[in-house]
Amino acid sequence: MSTVTDTIHHDDDHHEHHAPPSGIKRWLYTTNHKDIGTLYLWFAFIMFLTGGAMAMVIRAELFQPGLQIVDPNFFNQMTTVHGLIMVFGAVMPAFTGLANWLVPMMIGAPDMALPRMNNWSFWILPFAFLILLSSLFMEGGGPAFGWTFYAPLSTTYSGDSTALFVFSVHIMGISSIMGAINVIVTIFNMRAPGMTWMKMPLFVWTWLITAFLLIAVMPVLAGAVTMVLTDKFFGTSFFDAAGGGDPVMFQHIFWFFGHPEVYIMILPAFGIISQIVPTFARKRLFGYASMVYATASIALLSFIVWAHHMFTTGMPVFAEMFFMLATMLISVPTGVKVFNWVATMWRGSLSFEVPMLFALAFIVLFTIGGLSGLMLAITPVDFQYHDTYFVVAHFHYVLVTGAIFSIMAAVYYWLPKWTGKMFDITLAKWHFWCSLVSVNVLFFPMHFVGLAGMPRRIPDYALQFADFNKWISLGGFAFGLSQLIFLALLIKACSKKGEPVSDQVWEGAEGLEWEIPSPAPYHTFETPPVIK
Amino acid sequence: MAMLGVFQSGTTFAESVSDLDQYQLNMRRGVTDISAEVYDLHMLMFIICVVIAVGVFGAMFYSILFHRKSRGAKPANFHESVKVEIAWTVVPFIILIVMAIPAAKTLIAMEDASEPDVTVLVTGSQWKWHYKYMDNDVEFFSRLATQPDEISGKLEKGVNYLLEVDQPLVIPTDKRVRFLITSDDVIHSWWVPDFAVKQDANPGFINDAWAQVNEPGIYRGQCAELCGKDHGFMPVVVIAKEPAEYDKWIGERQAIQEKAKAEEQRLLAMNMSKEELMSNGQKIYTSACAACHMPNGEGLPGVFPALKGSDIALNDMATHIDIVLNGKTGTAMAAFAKQLTMSELAAVITYERNAWGNDTGDLVQAKDINAALNGQ
């Protein structure tokens, strides 16, 4: 969609910048968007494996009925911390890492607008998660009230580790807000001449909208955790009816954050898929403008649907009706996106390199998650689905085969640009096919046990659910092991082994990032390109 | 007041053969008109979703098969079409309206709990349900009846493992039964899939739901909102009986509870022996206290305090009685004055003061509890 008209510096030796310092100092002090992007991505991957290890504990306990491996209190800590880590430690930092690497390169900027804040927003994250993880070793254990920390389970009835939980969520929130501000300021101020709004790559668009969502809702989360803190430790009664508060109000506040949060974790994925599909279809993205408008509509609607998480709390029937209809509306712009991707492929010239495989899996499996979401929107039926494994299946389809598959697609797509070498394609294909099969063995039968009546967040279950749970656990172990293939591939790629790649890397790839050398030099676009 | 039949084993209900299918794939149709409507709505939604999925994935896989580079496909040039884009915005919108109309109808019917024939107050607490019939003087707790040894794998698991209770709720068929739902501590959720009733139990607030059951039978559900450690161990069991049988049952229950009250008054005047107190106390401790304070009295460090060797259990008897009767504000400790009879309270406090090496030798009698309750 855009072309570079001036010459790009193909070597960065002759300018005034020094080479990066070596060793640990390079990473601690770095203000370079590429270094910070790398830090975010590795951090997210480590958190993905940590949260995944907790999922393995959960699935091991649920392998058969009865309590075998962990006690219920520890089981609840595992489900809670698994959720927190995957949401705040894996998916969100991975997207921020991709934004750091790609946004400046895609809009022709030399770096992020606020590089020192960028360094900060990354480096406070490891401490947030150290605090959260260390709470597991406290007497009484870590948070055990679910990642949604409903009051009063998280206030009067929680352990002392709640204080650490609240503090770590505050730090995560500050990090996210700083990251979002950086993305917004960069996109508003540092686009190369000629890079008009409607020429921006969709990944940039989706991240811009995501960043606004983050700024809007992370303070709401900070408010919610602070009220939990003061209710628990300082005698306030925000969520305690005995003192004039209301436990259901907690859920309203939490989901006012929580629903936009869901889109924070999926809009950048839409952007990634919109970059990858046209490349491997060798055809321009269908309906670019409608993609932008659809993303913005989804973001706006995300603010008026929160209470569909709360249909069983006893809302007035009018409110239930409103939230049902508003939620159903979201499927219209989401549908537009899926149709546009399919139309992009239609009469294209398709090839199936690894990023495309993940993108295709994303489209199919995310759509399955979207359709079960549409079913969940129907209030009367939601009374049966709510808080069962049907919901667990739904949100893992949109988050694992949605968000996480899109992140993997992105890594495979841009990794050769980052390292300058092609990754090990055989390993990558093993990773894809093992993940694809196991993830469906893992999550698909959850629909069945959920419909048959298995509640979520239980450490033990009735005998009728035994056979499916065995399958689910086996799928889970296989999916966990498959990610070790990805780890091996990444280590190999980072040790700079492999075939050198061209600047364009993929036949059919278009955009500024494919016009700079591979590997991308430490500094790019010190002179802005001019885009016609 | 009375907690009768706590020690009655769950075998009566465990023996009923489970009709639940190991490979059940779908929601059950249930036994109320509403649950059938919900099921039909679920199937309608499911079929529409499958049709959409087949269409979208069909087009996609057609492209994957026939528009591939390896077959020599040359890319076309189109990248937008206002007509097509308007069509696939408007058509889904129409489909949504088709879905919304029956959904709204069912929703309005579900939420109308007016004009009940029978009203039951359902109160959740960690980790049991309490049922109080508003039209009769009948109330009782309903706790998990599955043996701990079944959970730990020392005993073979029964057919209704984790779905059996000591005292099920009994309701009449063919009558509108209204459930008022609330909680004593955290949020629970009362769920019976066969009635399509799932309603949160919020502390300090009362929700309502209703069901008119068409077929007599035993219907099983579970708590559906994470409520702490034993969230997975607080099932709901409802028996629906023909109205005549129900009337007979509720009459019998009322008589039993009246007799128990008289018995309680009689026991007030009596002193029980240490053996009697300890053996009753142990049973009550196991059903009411052990979930948190653990069977060995050691609690869960950092979560639930130990009773073994605790200062209050060894020395301060007045405080001990006060905490058991009235709970401890700001903690998970519930008030047991309304959950247990005076003689049961006396027995369990005696047990706590003499078990696991807490050899105080103190005996607490029902009259001591009566005195504490009346502020003496």
C-alpha cells in the first residue's frame, strides 16, 4: 500500500550513534525499541511457560476423579495465578513486544516516542510477577479467588497474600498504561511523511485502538484492586452489604475493565492476521477501510457489554435484555473481519508457509470461539452455560487459538526480519501440527462436559465427566510439550543459525519493514522515508 | 434451629442408579417448560452457528484447495466491494434479530417469579446449602454426603459421587416453586441444570428464581460460583414429589422438627457424660468444622487457624463459646448458634477442648450454651 521513495541507510556504521553496550547493561539500560521488544517477547514467553506449568498441575489433578495431587486450596491458587499470568504476563506483554518491534518500523519512525519510559514500562514488569509468584510461597499460599477476584471472597475471606496480589496488579497496570501512552504518542507524532491515517498498516491501527482501550480501562482495574485492598485491610465496605456496600458492584467495576480487556487481547491479533493473510495470498487485503471501522466499532461496543458476564447475578430483566442485544451486535463487526480475510484469500495465489498455517488456524479456531461467544450472549441459555466448562472452552478458543496463535504467527512471520536468518522450518512445522492437534483435543471436549453440567474451577468432579477429562488432560500435556519445540526453535533462531534471508523475506510481503535490510539494523529510519 | 439427620448417610440416594451418560455431549432438555424452551433455544443457536461456520469455512477451504500457488493460481486484483461489504453487515444483523426474538420471550418468562405456590429460602454458606420453607415451619442444612475416603481414593466412588447430599430439598411437582436465594458469606450460585435455574447467592441481597417441575424425580446440580476451598464439594439435590406425597412429607418434617425442639428443652436440664459429648462432638466437628480447621485440628496455616494447642481452645472458654456461637467478624468463621442445637454446640466445643491433646478436661453442657445465648 505504500512505497519508500528515498534511499534507506543500508549500513548504520557511519552515523554518530555508538554501538550498544554489551552484556547485561545493554538490556538493563536500553532505550532501543528493538531491544525492548525482544525483552518483552522473551519475558512473555517465560511467563507463558510458567502459566502453562500451572495449567499442567490443574490438568494433572483433573486427570481422574478424586483428589490425587494437590489440595483444593492449592488448586484454586493454580487456576487464579494461571489466569493472571497468562493474561497480564503472557498475552499482553507479547503484544507490547510486537508493538515495540514493529510499530516504528511500519510507520517509518526511528524509535518509540518515549524511549526512557519504554525502558521503565518493561523493567517494572518482572518485579510485578516476582511479587505475584512469591506470594505462592507465603503461609496460606497465594491468591485463590480466581483471576476475577470477586469480593467478598477476595476481601473478608482471602489470605494475607491479597496485599501482594493488589500491589503486583498495580505495577502491571502502570506498565500497561505507560506502554499504551508510548504507542499512541509514537503513532500520532512519528509517522513518516505521507503515512496518512488510512495508509497505516492494520497492525498499527489495531494497536492504536488497543492502546486507547488500555488507557481507558487499566485505571478502572487499579480502582477495583484498591477497593479490595481497603475493604480487606482498612475496614471500608465498598463490597460488603453489612456496611452499605454491594458485592455485585465489584463485578460491575471489574467487568467494566474486564470486557474491554478481552478486546485488548484480541484486536492486535486481528492486526497481525490482516498483515499475514495478504502476504501469502499475494493479494491486497480485502476491505481495508471496513477493517479499520470494524476494529473501532468493536472497541466502542466493548464498553457497553460488560454485564453479559453477570447474567446470573440477578439483574433486572431490562438490563439483561440490553446487554444481550449489545453483545450480539459485536458479532457484526467481528464477522466483517472474518469475511474480509476469507475474501482476501478468495482467488488469491495461496502458499502455506508457517506464519500462514498459524493464521489459517487462527481464522478457523477463533471463529469457533466467536460463535460459542454468540451462543453465550443469549441470556436465557447463558443461565445454563454460565460458569461451566462451556465458558472455559469458549475463552480458551479465543485466547489460546486466537490471541496466542496470532502471536506465534507473528513471531514466525517477522522472526527472519529480526534475526536475518530463516528459522528451522521442519521444527516450526512440527510445532504447528502438534499444537494444532493437541489444542483441539484439549479444548474441544470442554464444550461437551460444560453442556453436560461440569462447573468450572472445581478440583474434583462427578464420575460422568471422567472420560472426557482424561482426554482433555492428555491434550493439555501434549500441547504443553509442543511448546518445548517452539522453545528449541527460538533458541536456535537466536543463536543466528540458518539460511540468510532477503530484505523482503516472504514473496508477497509489503510494507516498510520489508524494505529495510535483514536483519533489521539496530537503528532504522533515522531519516524518515517519504511515502507516496 | 434443628439440624436433624446430619448423620444420616447418603446411601439412600447414592443407591439410585445414575442415569447420567458418560459420553453426554449436549445439554439436557430438563423437566420444566422453561428448561425445554432453553434447550430449544440452545439448539437453534447451535444450528445457526454451524450453518454460518460451514459457509465461512467452506469458502475458505475452497480457496485453500483451488486458489493455491502450487496449482498455478494467479492472484486477482479486487480488494473492495461496497455491495458485498454492505451485504455481509446487514445479513448477520437480520440473523441476530431472528435469534433475539425467541430469546427475549423465554427470558421474560424465566424472570417472572410471581404468584408462587411454594416458596423456599435458599441460603448458601461455605460449603453447604440451607433450605427454609417459608409456608411451613421446616428448615434444614444440606451437605455433601460423599465420604472423604471416596474423595481421597481409599473407598470406591459411588455412582452419585460428589452429587449426593445428606438432606435433599423436596418440592412438589406441577406447582410454581419460587426460590429466594441468598448467602451468609461469599457469593455462591444455586444451579439445577434440569430446571434451567442458575442464580447467584449474594450476601446481603436476595435473588429469586422459579421452577414448575413436570416429572417426579431426583435432580442434581452444583454450586456454580467459585466460593473458596470446597467450592467443588457443595452439590444441590432436589427431589420432586407428587403434590400429595409432598404434603405428607412436609407434615412429617414439621412434626420431627417440633419433636426435636421439645427434646432440646429436655436436654437443657440434663448433663451428658464426657464419652457422650466427645462422640457426638466428633461427628459434628467432622461435618461442620473439619472443612476449615481440618480433621486433625491443625487448620491450614495462614488461612484457617489451628484449634489444636490454641490459647482459646485451651484456656479462654468464654471466648471459645462466643466465637463458635457468634462467629468472628472480618474472618471466614461463621456463627453456628443458628446452625446447631444447643446440645450439639455443647458437644462440639467439649470435643475441641479435649481432642488432639487439648486435654483441658473441660465439659460444656447444653445449659452453658443456653446461658451464653441469653447473655448470662
